[in-house]
Amino acid sequence: MWMATYDNGLAAVHYGPCHVSALAGDGVRVQIDCRTDYPFNESIEMTVKPEKETAFPLSLRVPAWCKKPAVSVNGAAINATPDAKGFIRLHRSWKDGDTIRLQFPMSVQVATGTDKNLKPAAPYATVSYGPLLFALAIPDTRNANTPDPAARWNYALDIAGEKAGADVTVERGAMPAQWDWPLESPLKLRASAVRFDWKPTHDAALPTAPVAATGEATKITLIPYGCTKFRVSMFPVTERTVKSAGEGQAGK
């Protein structure tokens, strides 16, 4: 999560709750405490604790998906434009208790593409929020390697409107006391979908054309991809979804 830099600085390359202790500047012991619910939240707060005031560069990586990061030091906003390598570089004299606050605004992204590994090729859509890919969870049974046969999963994503994902809603809950990648995720999305007669096979996992949205649309709950063992993350699509999202990055 942290690296030392060539000029006696430190670099945050991945974010999550953590504590780092390292030498920086003129060989001064520095501790940095990071408090955050990222990637389930968009705020990150760090407290810098050098043994004595010392100058060194602190580099903060900006994820490629984030277009408008915000950074403040001790409550004062600073320039948050990343360099060519994607880092915001803070070179200053640090003293005990200095606080850095990062904000990585998240939004829903719906991308459509074509799975050309299938013959014939098949259209699909994916749903992301910030750094996380989302999926429709299929619960397992008492046998952890067996999906629940009663689970409903045969849905086509039915996203309408001029802006893809505008009608997808975000639901937040409390973080669990002990993280175990639960189905009851602290971050969920609610998206429109229609049920249809989907019978995937090994050779034809997806319908070869958009699904007719003839049935009544319903809201399905999506959770982060890693929170469920069995899931659907490449969704069949309706014609409205294709028109709304266009050909996105998922198609590349």
C-alpha cells in the first residue's frame, strides 16, 4: 500500500485503513495513520506524525477512474492535478498532527460491449461505481460450492434515459464490525431489469441480440463483485440499454 520514493519521500499507492511507519526526509521516523471506508466510500483521511518536524515529499496516487479528485491539508484546499504518472505530490515541511483529506468522487458507470469470444458475438453491459464492478448475487446453499437453485438471476439490464446509469440508485449502510465480504454489502446499487427466458449454455452464455423489454421492469440489487461467489456481472441487455449507454469501454 505504501512505497518509499527515490527522494526520501513516501508514496500511497493503494488505499484502505492502514498504519505505516518509515524513515523519510533526513532520516526522521514518520508515522501515517489512514482512516477510510474506501472503496465503499469516497473519503480518505490521513494524519502525519513525524518524530520531529521534517520536510519530505508525499505522493498520493489518483485512481484512473477518478476525474475530479480533491485534496486538502489541514483544511486548506490544494491543487489536486495529478502528474503524468497519476500522483499528486505534496512537498512540504510536515509536523505532528498534520491532516490530509482526499476526496475521490464516485459515480455510476454503465458500459456496453460485445463478447466476441462467443460465436455469434453477444452484446452485454456492466455496471461499476467508482473502482468497483457490481454484480447480481446468487446466494449459495449450506454447501458453499452450490448456488441456491431458487435464486432468480435471469435478468436483462434495462437502463433508459439520455445518460446511462442516471436511474441507478446508490444505497449505503454501516460497515460490518469484521469484514468478511458479505452478501449484505455496505454499498449496493439498485438498477432496472426485466426477466426473460434465459437458458445459457457453455457455448452460448449470452443472448446474441438485445432482449425485448416486453415484461414489466423491476429493480434488482447489485453488490460489489467480490462480495459474492456466484454472480452475474456481464448482463444481457435490452434495446433501451444499448441506446442509453452506447458502445463503452467494456467493448474493448
